[in-house]
Amino acid sequence: MKINGKTRTCGLIGNPVEHTLSPVIHNHLAKTENRNLVYVPFLVEKDRVKEAVEGAYALNIHGLNVTVPYKSAVIPYLTEMDKLAENIGAVNTLVRTENGFKGYNTDMPGLLRAMETENYTIKGESVILLGAGGAARAVAMLCMEQEAKEIFLLNRSVEKAMAVAKEVNGIYKENKIIPMALSDYRKLPERKYLAIQATSVGLYPNIRDAVILEEAFYDRIAAAVDLIYNPYETRFMSMVKAHGGKAMNGLKMLLYQGIIAYELWNEVKILEETAEEILIKMKEELKIHE
Ligand code: ATR
């Protein structure tokens, strides 16, 4: 592309940033749309988040993504917050407004859109959500927003599961989230569940691990999502499939969180065929051959 006086800049702030796939997503989108926009990673040191956000605004940066460990740390420096991002308490997208950046969370809408492309639904489903960290807490909100029938929140430390359940139930004024220990899956009502794996267990290089290794658990799973995409098929996913369920990984979530950010920055709607092209590029980048 030609960089000239009208080129707009978007980017990613985080630490580290060198392994990010976001430039692949956004630069491909800009190229497809013939938009004069570049997307670059910005490494930000721990105590310089305020300067980074204010400096980006001063430099007329068009939009930013935010990654680990700053998804909450940026919030004090924003002038406005989207409701979902506020509930989640984490921001991954900053949209330029007249007087500062507005914070959004496109991770959860990204997960939803990814699931929809694979014909998964949350509405009316009985969900088993594994984990009680930041990712699981956000997924719990998504399940509430999407009106899941019930959400069994299973975590290694049951206290954390209880704290997340209490908080999220409180925000939505419902009692759909039921906290449990991992081994308590045996007490779940006999039915088929949608499982969402939101722990860090199974992530490369610990590819032989799964948060639950007991075969009996997997008989209960009709469909599953693992938020991990490295490895491309986690042990959790293989076990779901071996027991007749369907399983998807988190790569499409990453893709769609990027697409939704791009749509917010540029007030456009990206076509499904473009999304599919980018997914191929992401897999090339990750050296995934199916
Ligand atoms: P994130 O922000 O990605 O959600 P996190 O807040 O560190 O990361 O949460 C990690 C999750 O993985 C937690 O649910 C954690 O369980 P605990 O709350 O009991 O710590 C879970 N997790 C990590 N390692 C685990 C392990 N070896 N076995 C079971 N759960 C594990």
C-alpha cells in the first residue's frame, strides 16, 4: 500500500506484543477495502499506560486494541465506556471520539459471532463454563446477555467460582450461575451441555493437559468451545470429539474480535467471505495445516 499524508494509524498496545496476529487481521482488512490505514504493534511499559493512551489520542491515532496486561489498566484514561465493557471490566478496543477514546470489549461479541458461524447457540442452552478467571467471568456475562438457560461454573478453586457467580448474578439480577468444584460435574443433571473451556489448561506447551481428564465428563457434552487456539486442537477438544460431540477452538474468536474492532473504527460491515480469507492468513501465520 501507499503511505501518504492521509494514512490513518491504528495499533495494539500491550506487553509483550511481538507475537500478535492482529496486524494480519487489520492490514488485510484495510487492503481488501482499499482503505488508507495501517495497523502496528506498540510495546508499552508497565507504568506508561496513561501516557500511551493520551499520547495516542494526541497523535490522532484512529483506534487501538488493548491486550494483556492492560485491558483493565486503560480504563481510567478513557472518556467513555460501552455498557458491556463496563460490566466485564475489561477493554480490548479504543474508539476515537471527539474528546477522547471510548472503551469497548469486542472479545465477547467476537466469541458470539465465531460461535454463530459454526452454528452454535447459547440462548436456551444448559452451559458448563470451565474456569473462573478474567476470561471465564467475561464468558459468564455473555451467557447471561444471550439468555442461556443455566450456567454451571466449574473451577478448581470453588471460592473463585462462588465470587464470580455472585458478582455476575448480581449484575444481571438473576441466579442462573451455579458455582461448583470441577469434580462436581458428577452432580450435574443428566442432559447434554454446551461446554465453554475458559481455563489456561492445555495451552502450548502443556498440550497433553485438559482441565478435566475423566472420560465420564465428556459423555455429557454435545458441543464445546475451547478459548485456546494453540494448539489448534486441544486435548479438551479431542476428548469432546472422541465422545461424539462437536468442538471448536478460539481462533475464530480472535478473528472476530478484530473484525468487530475494525467495524467500530471505520463504521463498516465486513463480509463473511473476507473473514474467511483472513482466517486462512492467520492459519498460515500460525503454520497450521489441517
Ligand atoms: P484469564 O485471565 O485468562 O482467565 P486467569 O485469571 O489466570 O486467566 O484464570 C486462569 C483460570 O485457569 C482459572 O480458572 C484457574 O483456576 P483457579 O481459579 O483455581 O486458579 C484455571 N487454571 C489454571 N491452571 C489450572 C490447573 N492446573 N488446573 C485447573 N484449573 C487451572
